Amino acid sequence: KVETKEIYTYTYSTMFYQAVTCEWQGVAYMMLDEGFNYMLAIQDALSANKYQLVLTLLRKTKDVNILQQTNKDNQNLFHTLSLHAKSEEWSLTVAKSFLNKG
């Protein structure tokens, strides 16, 4: 008899990502007001396929340098968009917004 064990994997996510996926917009905006990194917020919104939120965050962003920042894997927001794109129409809209902003 072969003994099997269940393997649990842990996927890292931020509290902002959790707020976005649970659609707790108030919590997400409070986190931004308290200093949560905008680049990470946009990355989390992209990962959660919340494209309208991405566009809103881009409009509210005063520092265009966030588009040049990279995450721990040395990926910028264009990388994140390409990795998590689920809708071609939204992906193109977001990519154009990135280009117009930066």
C-alpha cells in the first residue's frame, strides 16, 4: 500500500490583494491613504484582473516613475499585465494607459 500525503502550497499575496479580490474598496483605499505602495497596488489589481481599478489608480497616481519600478522578481507593471491578462480589450486599454502615463 502506498501512503499519500496532501501537500499544501502557499501563495503569497498582500493584504491589498485580499481587499481587492474581496471587493473591499474602502479597505483598499484606506491602505493607499496610509501609504501602501502604488506600484504594488497596481500590480495586485492586475493580478486580480481588476482592470477598472488599475485605470483608476493610474489616474490618481502623481508619480509616473512607478511605471519604471520593479517587483522582487525584477518585473515592471508591463510584465505583470502580460502575465495576468485575461481580456485582450482590457489589456490593450491598460497598456495604452501605461504608455500615456509614463
